Amino acid sequence: MYRKLKELRKKKGYTSQDMAEKLGISKPFYSQIENQMRKLSYDMAVQIAAVLNKKPDQVFLEDHKENQNKID
């Protein structure tokens, strides 16, 4: 799961449905991204970060590093 994404979304007071609407995607699609059940494209990462007023690295980098360590 993208913990930072979920944390930032909740700090903004957004639901998964709110995020989906802001991104122009369905709620299930967004939930799959947040739960890492769907591959995240660079463009979608940029769009999500923009909704949260962050840079993509600020939203996804820590979680990505943690996942890499699990693989190594």
C-alpha cells in the first residue's frame, strides 16, 4: 500500500471517491492504485501529486524504497 499517499489524502480530507473524481477515474481504479494492485504510471503519479499539492517524490518515493528493500 502507498501509505504516504493514503496519509496525505486523509490529511486533505479527501475520500477515495474524491480523489477518483479529481483524477477523472473510477473509485475502484483509484483504490487499486492506492493499494498497489494496479501499476502506477508516471503520468498518473504526477496527476495524483498535483491534486495533493506535492511533487511525486514526496508522495511515492519512500514507499518505493521500502518495496525495493523487500525485493532485495
